[in-house]
Amino acid sequence: MKRESVIAKKKFGQNFLKDESVLRKIVEAMPKNDNKVVEIGPGLGDLTKFLVDVKSVEAFEVDTDLCKLLQSEFKKEIVTKRLQLNCGDVLQAWKSSLVDEPYDLVANLPYYIATNIILKALADPMCKNILVMVQLEVAEKFCAVAGEKVFGSLSVITQSIGSSHIVVKVPPTAFDPQPKIDSAVFLIQKSSDRNDEEFENMLRVAFKQPRKTLMKNLSQKYDKTLLLEAFDELELTLTIRPHQLQTHDYHQLNKCLTRVNEIVQ
Ligand code: SAM
């Protein structure tokens, strides 16, 4: 198959990035280090071309037609091991780590599984940095700061692990075929890994209904008297909404609720 005859498959979230200035911005934003690059969904290989110029790359592509195309386009890089191409579903290949050496994830992600992939990368001890294109709305959730309306559990999880910021917003015209929504590239620089299940369970309850008060949400799971004690200790008002707390307040709250629960049991 020739690249001109490729028809994008919706079921695999195929929107190919055509704007070379955005491709260059992604490469410029890559953290400077010796880590390998992992690309999920190389597609037609337009970003891959830029990546193999600067780093060793391991790529995962689910579409067998595209995989064949990539195998012929990158014959030389595959022989010299500059590119290791895995054909298949990345989620099937992902055990506790996706690869067995430190890596940075750099990708224009398939949007239908983007949040899942980012959460897996945040938990993966071999993944050090995450530089990805996703839909703008999702990027804003991972990069929000306390007080912003979209500040939620994804923002708190990210801030507990490292720092994040939006690199560039990307309009639908940068892609072929064009998606219906705006996109953005964002960077997470990890300083630890995601591994606190109890904390994340508390966050899920805290942000369940973002417009309600934090107290109302948490009352769905925690005893009211214990909550009142914790709020009093942390000097939180009863009317505070979930997006108004800082990440460190959530850690303090979790400590209080865990401690109080332990005393009760
Ligand atoms: N990197 C290319 C670009 O920037 O033009 C393509 C990006 S396109 C948004 C997403 C890519 O992810 C497609 O090539 C698609 O086939 C691939 N993909 C979708 N689901 C996948 C999965 N579960 N595992 C691996 N690749 C997947």
C-alpha cells in the first residue's frame, strides 16, 4: 500500500498531523536527556521521521496496514535499530512497564484512549516524561491549577507526580482528516510515579459532582462527624467546592481521613 492510498480509520482515532510547524514544536519541546522515545500510534510516520533524527525510538501501531507501510518507509532505521516497531495494540503490550528502560512518551495520541494511556504512563516507573497531543479539553484538565473550573482529579493526580503545562494549542486544520474539536500538545515532567490508590479513590468521590460542595460529595463515602473533624482541623469552610482546594490540601485531607478511619476500625 502507498501512503497516498491510505484511508484514515475512524475506529483507530486516525487524524494525521500534517502541519510541519506543529511537528517541529513537539520536537523542540522534548526534554533534553538520554531517555529513549516511545511513540504510540506512529500512523504514517510523519512525527516518527522527526523523532528518529534526534533519538532512538520504540513505536507501537495497532493498524496492520500502516505497520506494513512503516516497515517499508523506515527499512533503514529498523535495520540499524534506530527504530523498533511493534505492530499491535499498545494496551495489550503494556504490563507494569511498557518498555524495560527509561523512556519519554512522545505522541499524537488516538483520542479515544488518550486519558487511559496518559494514566498508564503516569503509573509506569520507566516513563519519565509525557509529551502528547490530545483534545484541548483533556489537555486543560491535566494542566489545570486550583481555582480553575476544570481543576479536577486528573489535575491533582498530575500535580502530585510532577509538573505540567500546555506547549501549543492546535486547530483542526492542522490534521487530515480534520477532527471536530481543538487539540493541544502538553508536557508532564514526572518526579515520581502514580501509585496511591486510596488517595485516588478519595479524589474520585471528592470530584464526583464538581458543582456541589466538597462536604456533600465526600459525605457519600465518609462519616459526617469524621468529615467535620477533618474540615475543622484543616480550617476548610463547609461551603468550599472541590476545585477550590490546592493539591497539598487534598493530601492533608487524605491523611486526616485515613487516620480517622484507622482509629474507627
Ligand atoms: N502519529 C501520527 C500523526 O501524528 O499523524 C498518527 C496519529 S493518530 C491521531 C493515532 C494513531 O494511533 C493512529 O496511527 C492509530 O492507528 C494508532 N492507534 C490507535 N489505537 C491504537 C492502539 N490501541 N495501539 C497502538 N496504536 C494505536
